Amino acid sequence: MNSDDRINALFDRLDQWRHLPTYQLERRADIFFSLYLKGVLEKELEVDLLDEIIPEFPLKKDLVGPELKKNLSVKVDYVLFSRDLEVAYFVELKTDRRLRSRSQDDDLAHARDKRFRKLLQGVVDIGSASKDSHKYYRLFHDLAQLGFLTLPLG
């Protein structure tokens, strides 16, 4: 079995298992969907995107929602960037329509209305206060590689 056959078999298995009780497809499938995400978005949006995909991108709650809890976040499944870095695309993957929530839609609408630099400052604030600062440093590194941040932060 070649690699394309294995990937197709994997997607067939995911499709079969998603109908089982308590099977959480999104938690298991996101890495596989990410292989095709850039191409699908480029075709659908008619835009050239960078290869970089950042999963579980944190958005500071007090910037996108009604909650004023400092240094807490909501996560967007993926963020991708236009080749010219002028546009950030936030993508939520839903494998079941029932998993879509109004509050998540509202958070994304608020994020869309903000400049990415402001949202980025929120990420820096969260990372600076986080117990998992080493993971945020990795995110900061990736964002610096794209030209959004300069390290060390200060």
C-alpha cells in the first residue's frame, strides 16, 4: 500500500469512526486536514498563502469577547497568512454542525474587526503570564520567523 492509499484508508476510517458514540473526530483529524487546508483555502479564496499554519492560535478573551478575564484565551483551530502578510485567516474546523457555537462565531467576528497587531499583542500578554511560557516562546519564535515579532520581546 503506497502512502496515498494509506492516507485515503485513514480518512475512510475516520469517517467510519466519527459515527460512533463519544468518538471525537476533530481532536484526531486536525493534523490530517492540515495537509489539505492551505490548498483548499487558496482555491476557495483565490489567494496565495504562506506554507506556515499555526494551530490552536490563542486570542485574548478580553479582546474578542464579552469576558474581561485578563490573560485568558480562546483558541482558533488554525491561522494562515496571505503571502504578502497583509491578511491573517482564522479557520475553525467543524466536523459536525452541532459543534458550532454562537459564542465562538461571535469571538471570530470580534477578532475579524481587530487589527492583527492588536491580537498579536494579546498573545504576547498571555504568553508572558503563562505557566507554559516555553510553549508560547515557540509560538513567538514562529511569529518572529514570519516577521510579526522581534525577539527577544521587551
